[in-house]
Amino acid sequence: MLHEEARWWRRVLDGIPPSELYPMLNVGSSTEAFRTVAQPYIDAELFRPAREQGYQVVHLDTKAEPGVDIIGDLTNPAFRERVAAMRFSSVVCSHLLEHVSVQARAPICAAIAQILPKGGYAFVSCPRRFPFHPDPIDTGFRPTAHELAALFPGMDLVVGAEVLGETHLQRLRHEPFFGLKEFVKLLLPFYKPAAWRVNVGYFRYLFRRLSSTCVVLRKAAS
């Protein structure tokens, strides 16, 4: 998630009554360390304000790691029924869909739509202008807002936007030592060649702003 994207989501959430947001499910949450250390703005903007006000946010992922509250695969019908029974008011799904197989993408989106109640919200984002970044795969899925919204059956597009972030150079300036290491790696294509190719992809955005596609969806009331 981009820092600017996290701030965009914060403004969106602030405009919706808490009674329509919580309890909230974070699908593809990754770990607590990822949300609070690697990309601390995710927790600071999206989840900590809710936690400090006593609202419930539950983190779901397929990996059993610290900070994952529910472990499972939403494409599994039995697991999906168990999650639906928890009666979440909204779902966050950020930068997950580019990291699942093409075959799994539509079933995951359909599962999210299914577990939400009528009137429930889904807050979904994917990279738009973004380099290859496997975790463990990257399918190259870079949808527009309408393409992303179309994956969620029975849900209406409330807001869709391409949120612009910083250039890669601007991001590196925040961490000069890390930036120096990344520049050095460019000179060593035979050392960890897979990582080198990923690094080259980011440097193609050295002077180009990265961006994410963000959509607010709401399940039809009838």
C-alpha cells in the first residue's frame, strides 16, 4: 500500500458512520509486523484509530503468523460460511488480488461479496501504475476502478479513484541508506538475479509516480 493511499482511505472511512463499518474484516492482512513496521502507515491510518475507539477489526490471511486473527482461504465454502456467520459490516482487501492466481481472483471477490450483509461496504485496492512485486507471485493485475468493481457481484461502485503516490526516488529519499543499497544492487545482476529484476522494475519508476486503484463498493440492499 502507498502512504498516500492509506491517507486516502482514512478520509473515506472518516466519512462513514462507525456503525456501518465495524466489525471490520481485513482480508489478506499479512502480519502485524508488515502493518506496523514495514508499512506502519497501514495500521496508523486504517486500523489504529478504530482500535483506540474500541471498534473491532479482525485480520484474515492464509498464513499462521503473529497479527493474523483468522487463518483460512475464503474460496473454501465451509470456511467462508464460518466467516459470514461472524457478521462483519465491512471488508478491507488491499493489494491482495495481484498476488493470487488468475483462477482464484474471481472466487475471492465473489466470496467477499457473499460474506457481507446487505448495505455492507468493501474497500478494495490494487496497484495501477506499479512495478512487478512478487509476494510470492505478481500476475500483473493492474485494473481501472470499473474493472476492479466489476469483479464483485451484487455490489455497487460508490467511489473509484486512481490515487497517486510518490516517485521511487522520493520514496528512497526517506531511507537514504536503503536507497544506497538499492543503487549498489543494480550493479550486481548476477547476485540474486530474481531480486535484481524486481529492483530494476522499481528503478523504472525513479521519476514516475506510482499509483493505486481504490474502490468503495456497497452491497445492494435488495
